[in-house]
Amino acid sequence: MQVGYVGEEQLKLFLPDCIVLIEGRHLRDLRKKLARRMVTFIQQ
């Protein structure tokens, strides 16, 4: 999985079979945790 960071309000997760776009505020902490593989699930 690769994580693309677009400004402060978008994350793109590049998975083997799809791309997941996450939009929201204050995503910096989530991006750091994804990069360190500290996230097991994401809930709205």
C-alpha cells in the first residue's frame, strides 16, 4: 500500500486492486500512522 497526501484535506491509499480517496480535516495524524503501519481499520 502507498499513501498519497494531497494538502491538508485528502489522502489517497493506493491498494493493489483499487485507489481509496479519504477526504476530511486534520488528516496529518492518520497519514503518519498509516505510513508506520499502525492502523488496522478506518471508520467514518
